[in-house]
Amino acid sequence: MKRLLSLILAALLLCALAPARAAEVARSSQLMRVDGGSVVCEYYNIDGYNYFKLRDMAYLLNGTESRFSVDYDAEKNAVLIVRGQDYAPIGGELARGEDRSDTAVPSAQTIYVDGERVSSLTVYNIGGDKGYNYFKLRELGKLLGFGVDYNEENKTILVSSGVQPEPEPTRLQPTEDAGREYLDKIVFVGDSTTYGIGYYWRHGYKELCPPAQVWTPASGTLTLSRYDKDGIVYPDTGETLLIADAAAKAKPEIMMITLGINGIAFMDEEWFKRDYTALVKSIQEASPGTQIILNSMYPVADAWPGGGINNDSIRRANGWIEQIAEDTGVYFLYSYETLVVNGKLPDSGHNGDGLHLTGESFTKVMTYIRTHAIP
């Protein structure tokens, strides 16, 4: 095991983070109707989806059952949306300016709906400091309660008010395979149960992710109760940073956290939830634009000696993790279910100690991640 950890650490230090693919952005040429009326405003097509100014949509839906208010909290750098409240125009709604497609970047602002932080909205800033946030229209409609359809024959976007909003899911649901491109957006943060992602990639398992995407400590162990004391090796520089400090530096698009296995033997529910919640909030503050996934802990096999770590305690703590995800407005991934057989990790699924996964098991986890992608 020590040799395994040494090899992984070396890989972490040698590899650099892969550059993110730039979004394809263009001003949209499609027509638009809201409740049957023709509308002219500014919107963009980003990677095949239409994105609109939030205030334009609030203005267009004002006075309908789908109305919502928009405000901005400068201290939190947060957009505040309240469903069912009238929108107060500030001027400039529906105005069109010059094409600023080349300035589109993921927004760093946090979004709150009815006082709760949400992670299901994809938002781009276009225009820089004096620009605007543009929201993916279909996501916005689902969350705020308006319908979105498309007339292919007339190339027209159709928006309808009065649709029941869909609650934002915490647990990631089955999706079409999001592919390699989705995995490339993720930084994996965790303890010794995360090390193997990079290690096995270096040893031929190319369905996994390179060490540059894996943030783990030099010691090989990261106990949840020491999240604010023990750091991870930051691949770009080799320095040791606390997770929140690394997030502030890298600002990853997606971060998946797999933690807790080293804590369930001695941490009760209150302690576990308190520290995990504090970790999540510290990352949210450090990198507001990062979408966070809390991954379940994996099952253990009969070969694992126990010591307070068993499948009963793991299942119980996975419930705590899902509740933390709901309370903090992030996603929960129940990857436990893709590995468990008859209530435990099968003998073929671990590297001999009953806890740490094989390359084949990590490949199953990656497939599960791709097919339970953030919507």
C-alpha cells in the first residue's frame, strides 16, 4: 500500500491539469414568443442551448403566474430570485447591444431561489464587469415555473407561463451517457478511496481520470474531522493546500468529494454533519461558480477488519451525506449502488484489503458518474 501511495503522489506532482474546452457561443438568430406574443430581446446560443438575461425573462413574465423578482446581494456576490413576487424593472430590459460572444465565461455569482442556494442552473457572464448573466432557458423554466418549447418549422422559441415548477433534485438521476467530456470537467477530492482514480489511470485504465484531476493528501489519509487542518497536494505546483484554498485557486467547474470513511468510526451524526457542512460551505465561498457533488462512500468487503467501518455504518453515513447535500444546495451521487452486491463489496471489487477499489471497480464508478450527470 505504501508503494501505491508513493506512486500516486509522484503522478500527482508530475501531471498538469488539462485545459478546459471553450464553449461555442454565438448570438441566437431564432425567433421567440411568450404566451403567443412576439418578443425581441438579446439572447445567445451556447453549446447548442439558448441563454437569456434573467431580468429580461422576469420582465416578460411579470404579471403572470410565473412571475419572479430579481435582486443582487453585493456582499455575497449573489443573485436573489423569489418566485411569485412582482418584478421591479430597473431600465434596460429587452435592450439589444453589440455582439459580445467572445466574452462569455461561466458566471462566478451564486444563485439563490426563495432563499435557498441552487446548483442546477447553468449561467454565463457575457460582457465582463459591465455585462449580464445569461441563464440556460430550459433550466430556468423548470425551476421557476414556465414552459419552454421549440417550433422547428418556424425556428421559434415558445415560452408559456403558468407551468408548475419542478423541485431541484439533490440526488443525481440516471441520464444519457455524458461521456469523456463530462469527466474531464471534474476534480476529484478525497481520501485513500480516491487515490486509485489517478493511480489506475497511470497504469492503463484510461476510462478513469489522470492524477492532475485528483486532489488527495500526501499522507494518503484525509480524515473529515481534519478538513480545515490537513491539506491536499495541489497538482499544478506540488504545494499542500486546504481544500477550500485549492478551490479558490483552481475554480474547477465541477468538484466531486468522497469523504467520511475515516470519520464514521468515531464521529457521531452531529459532528459528522457539522464538519462536512462547514467544508462544503468553505468551498462554496471560495469558488461560487463550482458545482459540487457529494459522493457516497463505497461499500466494503468481508475482508475488511471492521473497526467501526462496516456497511451498516457506511449506509447510515451516506444518508447523512445526502441530507448535507440537500441542506447546502449541492448534488448527491449514490455511487454506492453500482458496487454493492448482496449488501457488500464483492471480493473481486477490491485490491485485497476489503476497502480500496480495483481499477475495474473504479471503471464502474466512472460509468456511473457519466450516466448520472448534472442536468
